[in-house]
Amino acid sequence: FARCSYTEAVAKLQEAIKGGHEFVANEVNWGDDLGSEHERYLTEQVFKCPVIVYNYPKAIKSFYMRENDPGTDGAPGPTV
């Protein structure tokens, strides 16, 4: 599996949009939850393999997800 921080994933999606790729939700900002179309783009077009996206912002993670240690920007994320 490839590994990618949430911040890096958002940056890659924003680059794709600037490059002309169109998503249904065509605006991706830090703090937004990633949709399945975003996850598929990362796995199929960017990394070409399954991707573990980590350090999701705490505000968009489910209550049962482990929080990161103090001083970090998110919580561990799912495999997409």
C-alpha cells in the first residue's frame, strides 16, 4: 500500500482540478471529507495501488477512530 497524509491527498486533488480533471464535487479544501470519487482518483490515477490516507482532521473522523498524539493535525485514516 502507498501512504499519503490527508494534507498531501488534498494537495494532489487540488492539483488535478487545476490541471483540468473534473469531479462531481469539484472543490476540495482542507477539512472536507474525501468522497469516493476522490479516493478512486488517488488509488487509480495517482498511486495506482491502494492508499492509506492518514492524519485526517479530527473534526471529520468518526468518534471511534483513535486520535493522534497531542500536537498533530489529525487522526489516523482509513485505507482507500
